[in-house]
Amino acid sequence: TWIQVTGADDTVYYANNLTEGNKVSYDVTENSPVTVRVGFAPDTQISVNGKPLEYQIPADQTVTQNIIIQFERTSE
């Protein structure tokens, strides 16, 4: 699937195909919100802080999806 990860300041962290069994990982908390463009959602799993992200639109209904992830600071 095609994956593109872009930060708030337009930094492109990744923009390429990602083959089965491979993964990419970035700490983008300082560049929020982050946009993740997924070319083939049915075969793409996204995790944020180790937790699986659930697509708002089912992956089998809209194959290409744009996901915006907004990080919020906690007082901890």
C-alpha cells in the first residue's frame, strides 16, 4: 500500500509503498497534527502509541483514506 505521513509543518516523514510485513514508526508528537494518507486501507494497520487506530470510515468502504491525528499534551 502507498503510505504518506506528513507533519503540521509539511515535513514528509514517509512517502512510499509499504510492503506486507514491513512497518514504519515515527515520533511526531512535536509536529501535530499529523496526516496519514493510506492508499489501500483494507491491508493497512495503523497504531498510535501502541494502540490500533480504528478507521472512522470502514476500510472496505473507502479504500484510500486521509487520517488526521491530533496529539494533546497532558499535565503528567
